[in-house]
Amino acid sequence: MRISFCVFAIILLSISCKHTADQQQKPNEVAIREKLIDLNKERITEENEQIDAYISRLGYQMSNTKTGVRYLILKNGTGKNAEWLSEVKLKYKLELLDGTYCYSSDSSGIMDIKLGQSNEPTGLQEGILNLNTGAKALLVVPSYRAYGLTGDGNKITGAQSLVYHVELIETK
């Protein structure tokens, strides 16, 4: 009986010590989360400054959506307004803030999107909501509304703001 009590006490003490050691080595999750939030805020602030410099350099007066997508309507359309779940067709050219060409409808074909149910960047879809059929616009989409930190795995690297030149040619 004494042996089993001693074994039990040793096991309990061992578990208790290990649990205390794990707690001491485990980083403070709240502090880590707060640090990540701060770093992300800094990155977003930097990116917004780059977007603002791009807009200023070209002399544009752009409007902002609530999520940070900038848009400039170059030509008003006369057709149906785009809405969530609308099926739209776009002519487009996509480039980075530094002017690096990525894709266009000339090389990739007309873009067909069902707004709100597409794999295309949410910032592009949000920008299209400000257009009606026949409109032409310039959209500047921050990375967090585009391809994020990972990029598209092809021509767009991570944390890149995108510039779309779009023409909404059809809305259903």
C-alpha cells in the first residue's frame, strides 16, 4: 500500500511540475495576438501611404469604399447597376502600383464574375458595385482585399496592391 501511495504521489508531483513548466514556457497568447495586430496595422498603414502616393503622383481624385478600395469613375455607364449576385462581364487590365503589367482581358479573355460568389478578389468585386453597365473605372485594391500576403501564385507576389482598369460591359 505504501509503495502504491508513493508511486501515486510521485506521478502526481511529476504531472504537476510538468504542467507548471509548460505554463512557464508557453508564450502569452494575448501578447502575441496584440503584437501581430500592431504589426498588421503598421503594414496596412504603409500600404495605404503607398496607395495615396500613387494616387497623388497621378493627380487623381478618388473615392473610397468603407474597406479601403479606391475608385475613380472615368466614364459613366447608362445600363443596369451592378449588385451583389449580379453576373457581370468585364474588360480589364490589371497592374501593380509600380505599373508592372499582370493580366488583361486582351490576353486572358473577358472576365465573367458572379458578384459575391467569385474567386476573384473581394476588392475588385466591391469596386464593381459602384458601376453600371457601360462604365469605365480605375480601381485601386489594397492587398488585404486582393490576394493578401500570399499573392496569386503566378504574377502577383504577396502584399501587393492592385490597379484595375475596368469596363463593365454586361450586367445580368
